[in-house]
Amino acid sequence: MKIAGMRIYFYHTQDIQMQLSRFNKGEFPGHLLYGATRLKEHGIDVIWHRFIPTTKRLKIMLLTAWRVLRLRHQIDAVYATHYKGIEILVFLRALGFFRKPIVIWHHQPIVKSASWWREILGKTFYRGIDEMFFFSQKLIDDSVKVGKANPKKFHLGHWGADLDFYDRLLAHRVERAGFVSSGKEMRDMPTLIKAFNHTGAPLNIYLNHVNGDINYREMFAQLHIKPNINVCFTNNMGMGVPEIAAKVNEHQYVVICCQETKYTVGLTTVVEALALGMPILCSRNPQFPVDVDRDGCGISIPYYNKEGWIEAITYAQNHPEEMAEMGKRGRKLAEEMYNDKRCAEEVAQVLHSVVRPIHDKIGRAVQ
């Protein structure tokens, strides 16, 4: 049941205003706003957080808390893509000083702290989060084992691509050829380069000079790179998500070679490949909601396994028709399960569920 006049404060760690501006022109995929662009369809108005251009985390936390508290009488809940930046607000909620529900996306499994006092602080913190979305069942299962937060708060969110955006790309018919790597977070470039050096298969790589603690420019300077591999640093070319997506669409296969982590590194590239109907060769990340082998949309390779990558690349080159069928199955998976429409529906359902008891309580008090 929809709640009339419901309004939420939407918090994102990225530049919402830039993304919204391009989205409204049809130039940016809406799924990177985690379903917020479609909440209006479910009777939910959105107050958009204004991006704070600083890396100082305390400043972001203080300013965000101040903004939300000023608007507390105008909103019914806070919906956030990450807890980073709203920690003060979450603690105020846990202590009873902020009365609006908080719903977030949790990107990693909840873990046990090394010290007793951090464990107590963590349990207090999670009491301030009313509902949590996770990207995969594995993330939920790992979080349940820790016992730091109430599992009743956990929800499996089917985060997926804005198919309308990718359909506009697909409308421009292009001749696809070669392999492409477009992700930038925690990428295992040494393994990928060694494998493509060996096979001689054409590979285009698009990524930033630096991402997090990894300096890719310095990394590539230490690697022997054969002519079949082209590396494009997107910072130099002013390329953002939409421009890179258009480049990805020009290729035949998507490759995602990552370092081992406890979270869904590479998932953004996976959902884009699904939307574009492209077969996937990727590191075997057990945190992914998509099992490319089981779902028949690609081939997975163990972490840091050069020989496994060589085998997968060679197989893809020798079986183009079979790989094309994998791409079609991936697109079907995107249409049925991993897309922004379904994501928005799930988010809206949870938001209505946490706000409804408050509205009912107010209604009874008025009577």
C-alpha cells in the first residue's frame, strides 16, 4: 500500500546533481542512482542530497547531518546508497535523537571487530539502521554469521542496469570485435596482461590513472604490454560512465579480472554487460549475485590464474556463436531480474513498510 505524500531524503556519495542532469537528458544510466529516479512511480517524492565536493569525511558527516536534521519535518525517511557520510545521523537514530527511519545499501558483509569496544560501537551503529539492502545472498549469509545486526533488517536487492539507457546504445548498430576491460576498482591487471600477451587476442582497457590505493599508470609502466593490448586512461579523455559504455558496446566480449575481496568488486561491469547482451569472462567472485557459469552468460576464472584466463580467452575466440548465446542469456537475465525497475520496486516496498507504522501511529493519535 502506497503512503500518500511520502517523501524521502536520498543520500549518495557521488555527484548526484551531475548524474541527474545527464540522466534527464538521456545521457546517464539511472541505476547508478539506485532506483531513486523511479521512486516517483511508487508514490515517493525525493529530496536530493547536494553533493559535497570534499574528501574530508568528518565535514561530509557533519554537513549531511545538519542538512537532514533541518529537513526532518519535511521527510519520512532517509534512503542512502552507503553509510559512509551519514554515520552521525545513524548514531543519532540509534540513540533516539533522530526519529526518521534510515534505509541503506550495505556493500560489504558485516564483520566482527577486532576489539570489544569497537564491537559494542558497531552493534550500536547497526541499531540506527532500520533496513539494509545487500547485493547478494552470500553477503547476507556472511553478515548473519557475525550476529552484529538483526537479520530481519536484511534484504536481497536486485540491483541492475537502466535498460532504457542501454537500449538507446543498442539502437546504434555497431560491428562488435575484440575484448574490453572497463572497470577500475581492484583490478588484477598483471594477470590480465600476461594472459592477453600470451594469446595475442585484441584487448582495449579503459580505466583511471589512479583508483583508491592503486596507481595503474605506475603498474602498467612495470608491465610488458604487447601491441594487441591498448590501454586508455579515461581521465585524459574526459570520459565518464556513458562514454565508456558506448566504447564497451563496440566490443564482442567483456573481461573483468579482479583482485580477491570480500565484496562485489566488478558487479557494475557485470550488470552493464548483461544489459548490453555481451558474454562475460570474469574472476570467480563468490559475492556476486550472478553466477555466470550457472546462469550460462559467461565463463569464470579463479583469482590470479593466468592459465585459466588463457584458456577462457582462447575458448571465447574459438566459439563465437556459443558466446553470443551466452550474451543473449545475460540480456534475458537483466530483463527478468537485474534491472533498475525491479530495484526501485524493492526499495519502494521497504520504504513504505518502514514509514507506514509511523503514519498509522500519527493517524491514531489524531483520532
